[in-house]
Amino acid sequence: MKNLDFNITPIAEWSPNPGLPLLIAGPCSAESQEQVLQTARLIEQDKRAMVFRAGIWKPRTRPGTFEGVGYKGLAWLAEVKKQTRLLTATEVARAEHVKLAIDAGVDILWLGARTTVNPFSVQEIADALQGHDIPVLVKNPINPDLQLWVGALERIHRAGISKLAAIHRGFSPVSGSIYRNDPIWRLPIELKRLLPELPIICDPSHIGGKPTLIEPIGQKAFDLQMDGLMIETHINPEVALSDARQQVTPDHLSRILDNIVWRKPQAQNRAFAEQLETLRGRIDELDSQLIDVLAARMKLVDEIAELKKQNDVTILQVSRYQEMLENRLSQARSRQVSEAFIKLIFEQIHQNSIRRQEDIMNAAPVKG
């Protein structure tokens, strides 16, 4: 996928605290006016907090569970704006939600993962956003599909929304994951490469699924140059009507923020910059050598394919692959290089070798 041409308003122009990470905090769901206001007042005490979030409409996997208080919750968010310095944010899943939220004075809207996965729903919301100048955040789809995520961002951007950001909330996990939703960090990194000006906010609550994982996930997000965090915060998480296990108290939120280090992408130290550039230059040289070696390896693979074709030998020979992999892992151990990393690399190299051999062995003979 090529780099995309978006006209994006820098986050510093609409964030309450320009130059600092955007911190969004609040309960998964607005449950009562008392719960909303008590939580907001405590969150406000931490000066790092900028935006109060609360779900008004909650798309749930199964019917019969708590699906939000609906329209009346918007008045509670309006009261948060009156009684605190915090901006407000809520999720919209339908065009009707967009109109109601904007009319109620909500400052920031976001599209949830279940909405992002459906282009028809995204387009309906995009149409409702026409003519409005409001920040919109787009969560990644449930499944790890970068095209779907980019497509949703494009639809919202084409509606005239330039105050646009993405939310990385993780993807449906494979069995055995420690996360509620796997972060698959390479996807937000690729999104950042395609859209360097697009702010990306991390949602460690949905990725981790439990409070103990919020801090390390948040730290990694900042280390990967993300622009803020959305952390679910509840006055009493134990009695929350939705996502009780992953929410933290306002006090716990402050402790998490105390421990996370926000590192800037650049340093003003000239000696550091010069040393960094020297080291990067050496890496560039080694990468060039790697490409030369891989190109030479591919030529040998092509020769092997021709030889196998002439002798009617199968492409895959498991014993050879096993021998090669064990040898490479042994070399990795002796050089103190991660075996998992080397295994991943040579699995990809081997898959590419198979594809090249397939192309050669299945090619029709050239007519002379």
C-alpha cells in the first residue's frame, strides 16, 4: 500500500494541552449521573487528563447485556463540561448518534471496532458528519485488516473531517494470548508509515483486558511514538455494568501515569544526533549487504528449482528444511541472537524459496 494523501489538522491544534500526549479517561459506560460526575471530578484532579470518555450507546456481542443508557446520558456529559475543565467524548455507531451527540455538545466522537469493520456503517456516519468541524477517532477493526482500518479513515476524511486520529485497541486474539485483544504492533506502525501525520491513540484497556497490563502497554505505545492513551476509568470498577475487569479507579490511573515515561521523538543534543547518525549509517551498510546476500541466495534457489525440475523431484523436502532450520538456530544460540527472531526470518525465507521454485517448476516450456 502506498503512502496516502490526507489533509490532517495537527493534534496540537485541537488538543487541550498542545505538546503533551492526549489523555482520554472515563468509564466504559455512562451508568448514572452520579457515577459519571464523581468519576469525572476525580479524573480532573490529575492535570494530565484532558478528555472524559463514556459510552452512551454500547454495541454488545449478545442481546440482553447492558447496551448503554442511550440519549439521556448525553445530558450527563454536558454536565461534566459545566462542572469540570474536561472535554467530552463518546462512541457513535449510527448517523442518529452523530446528530444527537453533536447537538448535545460532545467534543470528540469515536467509531468503535465493531463499526469500523462495516464500510456501510462507516459511510452512514461519514454522511452524517458532513459540514461538522469535530475531532473523530477511528478504532481499528476487530480483525487485523489494515485495509479496513484505512478505508474507514478515508471515508471519514472524505466527509471533510481533518481533525482525525486512529485508536489502536488491538485485534481478536488467537488462543493462549495474554491479551484480551492482541496488539499486533506492526499494524499501527504500518499505518503510521502510510499516514505519518495521522495521530494514533492507544487503548491499553481493551488490549490488555486487565489493569496490570495497562502500564506496560501504555509505555510501549509511547515508545512507538503514539500520541496519547485512552484508559477506561471508573469510580468503582467492581460494580461496573460493562468491562468491569479492565477498568481502573482514578487514583490507579494517576499511579499508572506516574510510572509511564513519555519520550520525545527527537533530542536537541548535537553530540547525540551525530552519534545516532553514525550508527544508522553503519546499519544502512549492513542492510545493503543483507540484500546482496539474499539476492545471491535467490539465484541459488532458482538453480535448485531448475535441477529439481529436470529430475522430477518435489519442491518441499522436509528433512532438508528441518536440518537447515536446526543449523540456523544453533548458529543463533552461539551468537546470542534470539532464536525466535531467527526462526521467523528463515521461515519467511523458506516460504519465499518455495514460491520461487513453484514459479519455475510450473512454468510452461518456452517454445523454440
